[in-house]
Amino acid sequence: MDGGAYNPRSVEAVFRDFKGRRAAIVKALTTDVVEFYQQCDPEKENLCLYGFPSEKWEVNLPAEEVPPELPEPALGINFARDGMQEKDWLSLVAVHSDAWLLSVAFYFGARFGFDSSDRKRLFTMINDLPTIFEVVTGAAKKQSKEKSSVSNHTSNKSKSGSKGRGSESRKYSKQANDEDEEEELELDDDDDEHCGACGENYTSESVEFWICCDICEKWFHGKCVKITPARADHIKQYKCPLCSNKRARP
């Protein structure tokens, strides 16, 4: 396992560690699910699903040392594989993986002396991301659609990310208040853009409000950084949570 010696020492570093491990596990339970399923052989010993900061995942035996260097994931995930529906088994693994990710993040927080404000900030950053369970079960997409359907009647306008990008966001859709008339603004061919908070890719079918950080030039769902279109209209220079936190620290 390649995650043992990695020791982030700041809130931002712990959050990056969390995001890398989360991305790895999401990949195992979604795009790599066939390979993951095959590796979880019920005939083998207690197996665990590990996610690493490098966004790689691994099914392996738990560490032998007691106590381990990092908290261990749920043991024996392979034993239940053939005893329940596959989607239910994957959801169960997802729930335990969410708990493990939180335990690792706050283990680092305790080890490196995060105070209450740092712990709160770390949890807020983590909580802005959909849980693995929500991603695996599809609840994250459902919640996103429900939220976007409420705000689709407004004109979604964001600040520009940098000079040369223009005065308006390239990523927003506009719908007229008249239900019988809809106008979608022309979008650039930047379908490889992804949200800097949740990691979800932008597509031409996206209807959510997006905003770009004027500092790091990363794009974010408005909902992920708690910025509404109305609020964005009054922001002269938008700084994402990560850039704001960096500037706030001495």
C-alpha cells in the first residue's frame, strides 16, 4: 500500500488527501466496478478497500501492526459479496468507505494539532462534496437535478475567470421566464472542465450555475461553493474557498 507514509500537515493538504482517496474509491465502485467485484473473492481472507491520495485504489489485507499507522477500512467486505444484491453490496461498501475517509482526515487533524476552527473548516470543505454513498446510489445526481430545476427560471450569470475569458461565464444556461420560450446561450467547447469542489465534469447538457475563481482559475458549481447567481452579480473578484483560506493564513 502506498498511503502509509503520506502525512499532510495543513487543512488544505488534508483536504487534498481526502479528495484523492475519495476519487480512488469512487472509481473502484463505479468505473472499475467489474475489476473491484472480481478482486473481492469471498473465498479469500478479510479484505479491505483502500483509496490512496494518488487516486489509486487497492483491495488488500489489513495492516498487521497494531495499532496501524492510519485507521483501517472496514474488514471483510468480500464476505458479503455473494450474499446480497450487487447494488446493495456496493452501497454498503460505500457507506463504510465514507466513514473511513472521515476517520483518516480527522486522524491527521488530531495528529497535527488542528484546533476547533481548523476542524470545522476541514469538515465544511469535506461536507461540500457528495458522499461516496450518494455518488454510488445516484442520490448526488438526483439532488443536483432537483436544485437546478428550482433555479432554471433565472438567468445564470457568473464572473469571468481571468483576462481574455470575457465578462461572462462560458458555462451557464439561460432560460426565459416564459415557460414556452427557452434560449440557451452559446457555449465553448470546454467539456473537459470539471468542478474544483466535487470533481463532476461539465457537459453541454449542464444546467447548473458555474463560477470561476479569479485567483486559481478553477471552475466550481455555484451550489458547491454556496454562490448564487444573484450574489455573483455583486462580486467584483471571486475567490474560491481554497484561495480564500490560503490568503487568510499567516
